[in-house]
Amino acid sequence: MVRPLRGILSALATPFSADGSKIDEGALRELVDGTIAAGIHGLIPCGSTGEFPVLSIEERKRITQIVADQARGRVPVVPHTGSCSTADAIDLSRHAESLGADALMVVQPYYESISLDELFGYFKDVSNAVHIPLMVYNNPAGTGMNPPADFLIKLCREIENVRYIKDSSGDISNVQELLFKYGNEVTIFNGWDTIAYPVLALGSKGAVWGAGNVAPRQCAELFNLVHAGKLDEARSLWVEKLWPVNQFLVTEGYTASVKAGANLIGFHVGNPRPPYRPLLPDKVDELRRLLITAGAIEEHLPPRCD
């Protein structure tokens, strides 16, 4: 039985070997276990934070297989299977479904401009190929396209498996329109880090969050406090601890910052795969100070060198 999605779904980083040539499977399993132990509510392998554009199709399949195997049903696993190619998106989606994925996150095609009719056909073709729910991943910064809310709800109404929308527009007005006009028809997840608290407080069922690699316990706690109606406590956690970390992540180079933060708190995710580069040492020190304030690492621990 497919489980409904709620809470903080961590967009997992992809650990690489030192030279970036291979997936570090042991480190990925460590990341899965540590993230679940910290209280995160679900896992998303091969998303943007997982550097999917620099992964081969076979690497994406292997990562999904490892995450599903290591999670062992403890939390939902929602692989990202979107692609510029409908054929590749269907291949990845069928593979993820065969491994027991609870749902699929699917970004719209990017690079080449696409019409709304073509976009509808893309999601319909992927949906027709599987039997599990789809989360439509709206990521204007990565795709150059921000479909209107009425089009996104059309996907939900007319395509059988579309049950969720992840909105990474960063536009709180956009998110409010989805929540208040259509929240009874489709479940809305936030995908933009620096508005996580207000969107949760407005009634979102959760967030897809790369910061789950960096401060997983605090991210899960934020959701749990909001869900329990403890908005003042949640706001304090956000303002004093989590917002400064998230502002850093979106300002200093997201993947490099997330990987640096994950390494600082004790995971072994390595560096971004070229052409992307690791965070500069002075920025790592700045992030470390923010993570100390957030309670994600203890002040007496020395900085990591890897």
C-alpha cells in the first residue's frame, strides 16, 4: 500500500569517491541511516541536491536501488525521475516503481523551451507508464518555466497519478494560491529553503529540503512543532537557528554548501562532481559557525578536513 507523503522529505546529496568518478555506496547508506535516525520523514534520491544532471541513467538507477534497500521501508522513498527525455523519465520511473518507491518526483523538461501542451503530454506519458503517485516538481530557476497555478491543478485533475506538487518558485504568493485555492485537491510541498517556515505555517503538508542533509534533526523538529500547533516555538527555531543556515545555502552555491554542511556534521558525502567545485575554506568556516549556533554540530568538535 502506498503511503501518503507528509513532513520533511530530504533531497539527498549524492556521495562521490574522492576523484568524483564513482558513487560512494557506503557513504550513501550512512547518509540514509543517519537522516532517518534524525527524524526526517522521507527521502528523495537523485533530485537537484543529488546532482542528477551530472549522473548517468545507470547511476541514477543504482542510487535509487541503494536508497530503497537501505531505507527498508522505514520512511517513504520518492526518487526523482524527471528528464529532458520522456523515454528516460519513463525508464527511470518504471525502475523506481519496481523497487517499491512510494511515489515519484518528476521535474518538467529543461534547457529546450516547452509549451504547456507538450508539458501536459510529458506528465501524462510518465503517469500512464506507472501505477504510483507523481509529485510534479515546479522548478523555474532550473527549467526557465513557471507554469500558472491553474495549469498545475489541471495536471492533478486530468492525470490520474498526479497527487502532489512541489513548488520551488520561491514566490510565497504563488504557494498561497496553490494552498488556498487548490489545497483540497492536491497536496502542496514547498521546495524553496528560505520560506520553509511560513509555508508550513500556512498549511503546507511538508517540504522537500536539501537542508535535511545539513541539519536533519532541526528540519524535522520544525515540521513537528508546526504540525503540533506550537508556532511560537517553531518561529524561534526558524529565526534563531534554521533561517541563517538556509540563507547561506541558497546564497553561496547550493550543492557545494549542502555537501560542506553534511561533511561538517559527520556524513561523508565528499565534494560536488565537476564541473562544480567545493565550497571555499573561509566559507566552510562560516557555515560551521552557523551550524554550531543551529545546534547541528557541537562547538568543541574540530572542523573536518575531508
